[in-house]
Amino acid sequence: MAAISRADAVWTGDLMSGSGRVKPASGAIEEFPVSWASRAESQHGKTSPEELIAAAHAACFSMAFSNMLSKAGHKVEELNTSAEVEFVPGTGITSSTLTVRGRVSGIDEAEFKKLAEDAKVGCPVSKALHGNVELKLDARLES
């Protein structure tokens, strides 16, 4: 059975001077403000669609990578992942860069990087972005 995720948005005004708010239906996080300035310039306490994509990509990748590592027989102590989604006004989203640092037992750097690459390609958010933006990865095993 498919899982459905939903969020609602309200926007008031034109693109440049207007603003809005987004509320995830789950209630797991509070409603948050959005604006063009927070998307194209600096955030000043507001979010952007790209920041939400970055959050989704970091979480999705971490889950996929943890699963791949575990299935390969490695004990995952901790994965620290960040995602940076680049937005260029007039062009759109151009890239998503994943950076992961991991503490994993029983693995060498080469296998860690290979499985990280597999997770980058295989996570559902990466699949949704594939062919539309450049997907980049910086994976490092820590002791």
C-alpha cells in the first residue's frame, strides 16, 4: 500500500513582495513561512522549497545508506548527512550535493564510498531528482 504525504501552502500577494506559509499535514513540524526573498536571497528565519527538498534528500539518503550498510553486514553507529540544493533564479534547481560522514564498523573506505554512491542513486528522492539536476556526493568514513 502506498504512503501519502501531504503539505498545504497559502500564498498572499505577488511573487516578489508576497509571502506564504506551508504546513505539513502530519503535524510533526509547525507551520513555517516562505517568501521569494527566502528562496532567492537569504532566509532570515523563513524557508524555501529548496530547503525542504534538501531536508528530504538528506533524510532519504541516510535511510537508504543505513539500509545498504546493514544489508552488507556492517554495523552503523552514526551517519551525519547534509544536502545542499542549489537554486538559480531564472533557471531553477541545478544540483543537490550530499555530504555524509559515517562511523560504521567492519568496513573500509572504498566499500563505504561504493555503498554511499549506490544509496545516492537508489534513494527515492534521488530518483525523483535524477535527470533534472546534477546529483553530487562527498562520502567519508570516520573512525
